[in-house]
Amino acid sequence: QAQLVVSGGGLVQPGGSLRLSCAASVSIFRLKTMGWYRQAPGKQRDLVAHITISGITNYADSVKGRFTISRDNAKNMVYLQMNSLKPEDTAVYYCNTLPADLLWGQGTQVSVTS
């Protein structure tokens, strides 16, 4: 079973930026659409952005224009550049395929607060 390791979270002030990275243990990335998801306390896990094998991207309305998803298939990596962060972006962020076929990893906490 593939493993997904997410890193790059942290504490940032509103308006700040973070870059999340997701590394996979197998070359699943080369075969699948990949997505970034997030789960805020007491809420369900939602899809934030996804990217197809060919690089076509799509974003949730709440992050459109602020977040950018990218992938490096040669390195089995997916990234999420997050700019102009808002307090409502606070959540644990995960990556997975779309649909989510792999076991969820540990995620990374993103906290946006002044």
C-alpha cells in the first residue's frame, strides 16, 4: 500500500504563505489525479484542489486565486502553494488520489492566526 507523507504546515499570520509538499512511496502519481484535502475541527474533510496527470488543475471556490497545486511525476511529489492565507484556511491538510483510493496519511496542520 502506498504511503503519503505530507509536510510544510505551520503557524502563519493572515496574509502569509506556506508551501505544502506530499511525497508518495510509489509511482502512483504517474497514474492518478492527485488532490489536496483539508479538514477543519468539527467539519468534514473537503477537497481543496486537484491536478490531473497532464497538469489540468481545479480549485474549490474558497481558495481559487490564492492556492496553486503542482506536481512532479518524476519525483512522486505534489505541492500546494498557499498565499494570502486566511483564518478560515486553518485545518489539517492531506493529499490523496482523486477519488481518495489510498490510506490517509498523518496530514499537516496549518494554523492561520494573528
